[in-house]
Amino acid sequence: MRIRCPYCGERSNDEFYVLGDADALTARPSGENAEAFHEYVYQRTNLAGLHRELWYHSNGCRRWLVVTRDTRTHEISDVTYASKRGEGEAA
Amino acid sequence: MSSAGRLPTGGRIDRARPIKFSFDGRSMSGFAGDTLASALIANGVSLVGRSFKYHRPRGILSAGSEEPNALVEMRAGARREPNTRATSVELFDGLQAQSQNRWPSLGFDILALNGLVGGFLSAGFYYKTFMWPAAFWEKVYEPLIRRAAGLGRSAGAEDPDHYEKSHAHCDVLVIGGGPAGLMAALTAARSGARVILADEDFLPGGRLNAERQEIDGAAGSIWAATVAAELSSMPNVRLMRRTTVFGVYDGSTYAALERVNDHVAVPPPFQPRQRMWRIYARRSILAAGALERPLVFANNDRPGVMLAGAVRSYINRFAVTPGQRLAVFTCCDDGWQAAIDAAAAGISIEAVIDSRAEASPALGGELGKRDVRIFRGAEVIRAVGSRGLQAIEVRDASGRISSILCDALAMSGGWSPITHLTSHLGGRPVWNESLPAFVPGTLPSGMSVVGAANGAMALARSLAGGRDAGASAARDFGRSASDAPLPKADDEPATVRALWHVSGGRGPAFVDFQNDVTAKDVGLASREGYRSVELLKRYTTLGMATDQGKTSNVNGLAILASELAQPIATVGTTLNRPPFTPVSIGALAGHHRGKDFRATRLSPLHEWAKTHGAVFIESGAWLRASWFPRPGEKDWLESASREVRAVRSAVGLTDVSTLGKIDIQGPDAGTLLDRVYCNTFSTLAVGKARYGVMLREDGFVMDDGTTSRLATDHFVMTTTTANAVGIMRHLEFCHQGLWPGLDVQMTSISEQWAQMAIAGPKSRETLARIVDRQHDISDAAFPYLTAREITILGGTRARLFRISYSGELAYELAVPAGVGNAVAAAIMEAGTDLGIQPYGLEAMGIMRIEKGHVAGSEINGQTTARDLGLGKMMSKKKDYIGRVLAERPALAAPDRWGLVGLKPVDWTTRIRAGAHLIPIGAATTTANDLGYVTSVAFSPSLERWIGLGLISGGASKHGTRVRLVDLLRGSDIEAEVCDPVFYDPKGERLHG
């Protein structure tokens, strides 16, 4: 499989580490609700189709990427940074 | 001996270059340009091997990589290689080949008796015959079957050759160097596109080298050579001969095996035997050609029965003939060509049998004038002869059976496109009734298929298809392909009417030659309910041999379809998986074998440790100094104990460079650390170090280490050696994925800094001798947990941390990796009169157990901070990863397994990690299991065996006694549960 890293260009998937569902993993709950954390840590949808997932370019730029991959064909339709540094949540 | 042999003229062989080789110890000779198969035929060999299951005599069926029969052992000694297709082996001087699966000899094989009791070994025999008693399977039946049914023998010794892996990128990958592939490559290449043409043969041209067809009025082989020469001369083209594209993978990635030195006896120095290619191609053009189908009739496996196209290859390309009296059996026009070519080479044609009553009278051309017997609407029902063909029985249109003497039979059941690579990503071939054959269905992204692989069997159509695909690929890259005129070639449509099975002959009619599957087996499977192609395949093993059923699949499923009275399109076909042809494990491994399986990491202090005679141990990818033996010491324990005593009484130096080190900078660095550690770091004063524990989000401990603050916005984190990579990734995830708004940057500095611990009551005195005078490291100026950037040895940058793992007054000193060895040597010299000694991983491990520090055995992914006695570190004032789920009731239950110390009641008794904790007097059962021993050591300081363990109830069990039961090693030792800090429990020594 080949992943087009927005920073490094197209690279072999050997260079990457995959973590899983990007939307689920980055939606960390705030507060004390154990149920919400249970959902966050353990519950995942195993879907057949377009999946947004987190890949880490460990042997490259070390950026976490959101790779949109069709789980049925491994076809990758989109790759973006998981974050744009300096934007988003305030400290 | 048969009448096979070399023709006096012709062929694309170099008669000026004779080549010596041997087969089963017999010296033979051939010519450059021969394959082993053609050279064997030239030497009159027709019996080449014995079949897998029935040990039937077998000859050569094909002239290519689809060969199911002619499998030989190549080479000798450590280079011996079984199951090599003689039809694909390029002849070389000194080649040694042996026939296989025969005993005692190829001519007389005792196990050929299997052939006489064939009914016993029919479809599904594994499942039916050896059901009972179950114990017999492993001990009796399987070894028996394995010995009786088999292929070649592996070398049984390490392969002395090297294998390489390479990567290549191109615009267009053309797979197959026949007419369609050459035309496609030429068109794309002339447009300027970067082209790779991979062809499994050593001579480009495909069928053009095997046929007498003309292109532009000259021999097709000449056109092929001209095109190949032009391609070779172009800088944007890589023409890869002897290279099989064997797999298609996601993202337009193709795997290919280049047989760099399979055509020489021993690879030249520093050259690989084979090279594995990973090819990234924006477009691919599959021009793999087609495979001829055998005809299925009784004894169709007799040596001398050969595919018609193979007969033409041997006659036209190699100038050898499988016999002097040839018969042809065909159900298509194409088969007749074998008779025409053979006749032109002066071989006697005994008969042409065409199963089609309507076969055109024009077929065969001049043959009629030569007094050749021609049968239309007739079938060969049986081959006669055992070790070589002697005659065939023909049933003519009126049903009359006659016998025709011949020593070779060319058969053609029509051609099937090679769709294998189109299926590797799941594409299912579709049935084309007019061919009749399966043609490519859904294609891998970026692939197009041309020529015979796409069902275009006529030469002119192949060339046109190749040109169009090459031009189309070029246009995809914005290049314009010039409109070079299409070469002129034959465009005769060839007709075919399928003939799947000829019944009525006595003897097995083979469908799968390599796995000995007959038409009867297919029928039996169908009657027993195995009616899908997948089940048929598994039940009969049809198509499961090393040839993946290249010559058998279509015949097999066509026979199944006829048994089921269903159209072939409904029955469908199984999908092919990589590899297209067998690939040696050596090629897949490349250089990654033995010690080179993965990289070995050496610490920047490796040379220092080596100088002091360290014994190294593999720890992950690292080589770490384990202990430093001295003369007279009898084992590691004696050495490590001496090192511990040196540290506890004087001073020692050890290498801790393998710890993960992460530099974290930015205004929000403290905030990030607060969120990833369960304890607080934002309050840490500049110039201070603090021990930290990280949890996973599920509440269990992930890692621990010391993090120091060098400036308000600058921290240096250490992680455990094993988790160095994972923690870096985790921090980046936390930052980029969870809190991208934090203004913080981090980078791994594990490789940039050499780090050593200087530990013991005399460590300060030692260090003071190398630290530059302006830096005061007295206890008052540099108390416990101080962390500062200093200089040593007259200006060398260093970072000094007053932290202790050993429990003694101790420091860790980090210096740039390049000066690590020199600094360590300087410290050793400075401490000589103070009794400094190097110490290793074993001594470090003993001292951490004496101090009750947790390590990988305790931070095992199943323990919480509370379990490890670190619960007080969990901040209540801030959010951090793992905080909420760590509070789940079960993770705070009082009976959870918690960390304790363990002391055998008899202090001399050695205890072992892994022993389970069982109450005194209770049965040794899982139900009574209280926990287990995680780490043990002989403590030189306490002069007794001690251990750490996890026990239900944790600290509440202090003072009680348990049994340490190790059923694997047969020990049962009584021990007292105690506090895990065995040595200096008040921690006074590290403040010294």
C-alpha cells in the first residue's frame, strides 16, 4: 500500500504506524464520565467502506495523518494532517 | 530410450557454444539457448520424473513456467533446490539436475505400485481412509503418505548465496515480453514515458520465438529481437529479462523476482543469486499471454504426450523433437500448426485427429499430400506405453477404434488467457463462451490487459492491442505517442470447440498432472456433494500444487460443470493468489537472515564496555553490557555480585544510553507533561528532575522514567529502553491528535546523547575530578534531584542529573554521543584510586530489586499505579490520560494483585521468577492462585535470595507466608511476603 503523505510525498506503508479510527481516537471526552471514556477507549465501528484512520509517519516527518481508506479495496482517497500545528484548541 | 533428439538445423540456439551438463549423473551436452528441458529432449530423455501420488512415469508436458511434470532437483549440496521446472531452467555449463520422487531409480520405482491401487488414493482419500484410530494419523498414516507422495528434497543446509531486495518506480510496467508486450512497451517508451518491461524468459519475444509466424515479412523472432534491442538502448526503459512479476498489491505495487544468476553454476563474487523487486507503477499493461490446455483422455500423462504449442517451441525455438513419429490431437485450428511445423522440420506425421467433424478442410495445408491420416470428428481415447508413448487408440467419427503407432503426441485443448495477476486484488475472471476461456474481469486499478492474456489470440490483434495500450498509457501522462505504423502480421481467426473430457478409454485421465487428480476424481467429488469450485479444489487438491493448476483449472471446472449440468459461467472459477510461480524463501528474506534479520543497535558507549571485557546481551535490537567478568570468576552471578558490592561500597559506572530520551520545548511543554503523566510536572522547578508515571487511557501503567526541567520551556524526558519508540509516538499523538493547540515541539534525542550512571558513595568525589571547576556539585549546591547543564573535562558540554536507580548517592551524566567513550574512559581513570568498577545490566537489575523499583516485569500492561505502590503519584488536581478509567471500581478492588517483596524462609534457597503464589496448606490449583513472582535476584547486600511479586491483596499480605510453586521446574518453596524495598528502606543513602 502507498500513502501520499502531505509533507513527504508518496511513501510505502512500511514507513507508517496505524492506530485506528481517527474520529473516535481524537474525540477524547472531558470530565469524569466513565461511560464516555469507556466508549472512547473500547467501542469501535468495524465498517466496510470509507474509513478515516490515523496513520503515523514514524519513518518520515512524524506527523499523524488522517488517511481515508476504503476497507474493502484499500483504496486511499484522501490524506490530511491530523492537526494543523498552531491551530485548533487553545492551550 | 526414445527417438527424441536434436534436429540438424534451425532453432534459436547457438550451436557454436556447446554446454556440458548432467542429469541423474549422466553427462550430456546441449547448446547455449537451450532450456534444461530442451537439452534433455536433445539427449533423447523423455522420462523425467515420477508423479506426486501414484509415482507414474512422467515426461515434459510444456515448454514454459506452467510445467506440472518435469520437476527436478537442481544443483547439489547446500545449493540443492527441489521442484524446479526443467522447462524454465536456462542451460549452463556444469548444471547438475536429478529426477525426484523415485526410488530406487527413475526407471524402476517401487512406489509406482500406488498407481496400481489408485482407487485407494482417490479424491478425498485423506479424509476417508485414515479416520480411525485418531492416534494413528500422526504416527503412522501421515509419515507413510509423506514418504510415498512427495516432491523433491530441500538442501538441508544453509543457502550459501545472497539474495537482494530492490525498489523501482516507473510510469508503465509491461508484464510479458511477447508481441503485445513488446509493442506496448515500445509505444509507451517512444513517447518518453519511463517503462519497465519484465519478461520471465531469458529471450524476449514470447511465442514469436516458438512459432513460424512472420511480422513485416520476416520471422517474428527477428522482429522481437529488433524491438528488444531498441528498448535496451533507450535510457527511459529498463528491460528486465529472467524476471517474473509474481504479485499485484495495493497501491499499484508489483512484486517481481529477477533470476540474476540462476543461469550460472555459482553467482560471481558480490552478486546475488536472485533479486526481489518491488515495482511502483502508475500504469501496468498485462501481456502475460495464454496457456494451452491439455486434453483429458486415458493415460494422457504418458511421456511423449505434450502440448501442441510446446511441440512447436521445441521444434522451432530449440531445434529438438520429442519424437520421430508424431500424432496430433486437437479441438482447435491452432493444434494443426504443430503438424505443419513438425512436417516442415522433417518429422513424420502419423495422424491428425480433430474432435470437430466440421473442422475446415483447408486446415493442414500441404499435409494431405504427404499421406498423413486425417481424422475429423474423432478422438484419442487412450495413450499406450508406460515409460514412453508407443501408440494411441483413436475412435473415429463412426465409432470404430483403431491403433496408431507413434512416439509423440501433440495435444491442444485451446488456449486460456493468463489472468492470474488480474485476480490478486480480488478481480474475478469472466467466462467467454466464444474462446472458450476465462478472460480478465475487474482489473486492479491502473492495469490494462492486452494480447492473448485478454483473449486476443491472433498476432495482428495482439500487436494492435499492445500499441493502443502503450499509447493510452502515454496519453495518461500527457505524452503524445507517435503514430508508428502497425507491423503487418497474420490476422487469421482461429476457431475452437471445447473438448473437456474424452471418455471410454481404459486408464486414468489426468486433469491435474502435478497433484495426480483425474477426471474420475472430479466426478466423484461432485457426486459426494463438493459442488462449488472452491470445495472441489480442496477435496481433490485440484490446482493446489506448485503450478497452481495452470494447465488444469479450466479443464477441472469444465468437467465439474458438465457433471452438474450447469454452464461453466455459472460454476465459475477459483481466484489466483500470489505468487504466479514459486518464489524461494531466500528471495523473500533477502539479506534479512541470521544475525542480519534486523539491525543491531550499539550504544555510544559500546567501545568503552568492550574495552572492559563486557559480556553483551541482546535486549530488543540493542546489545547491552550485561556483566564485566574478571579472571577467576566462575559465572555471571559472581561477577554481578562483585559489581553490586563495588557500587554499594565505593563507586561504579554503567551505561544507560539505551533509555529513550525526548527533548520537549515550548511554552506549553509543562501542560503537555501534566496531561501525559499521572503526576504533575508544570510545578517542577527549573534545574530539577522528577520521577514520572504515565498511564494508558484505560488506566493501566504504560511507562515510567525521569523528566527534568532545564529551562522554563525546556524539558528532557527519559523513557524505558523498550518503550522509547512507543512513547515518542504517544506524545506526538497526544499533541497532534488530542491537543493540537498546545505550543510545544518535541524530538527524539535518544541517539544524540550518551548517558551513564555514576553510582556509589564515592560517585561525587569521582565526578568532581572531571567536572569543570565553575560548577559546584557539592551536596548543598547540587542536592538530590538536581538537573543542570554543565561542562566537564575543560569545556565538554554535559547534562548532569542527580538521580538514583541503585539507591546509592548517584548521578546520571549525559554527553554528546560522539564523546561518550572518551568521557567514560576519563571517569574510569579519575575513579581508579577510589575503586571504580564498570557494572552491567545484571548488577543494575539486582540493585533495583533490592530497592523494590519496578521494571518491565512489573509494568506488564496489567498493573495499575496502585498495584505497583505508586497510587499516591496520581494527581487529583488535574486531568491526565488514564485518570477516569483508573478509578473504575475493579481497578481499585482490595484483592487486586499488588507489588510485594518475597523472601524464601531458607535464605540459601534459590527462587525463580514465574513461580505462582499458593497459600500454605492449600491445593495447587488455579482457584488458589494468589499471584506470581515477577523478578528475583541473589542480593549480595543482604546475602540472600529475594524477589518481587504480585499478590492478591498486595501490601495487606506483608508478614504472611506463601508457597512459591513452579510446576514447570518442579519447585515448591516457602517464602515470607514483605515490603518490596529490601535495602535502605528509608532512602538515606541516596541523600549522602
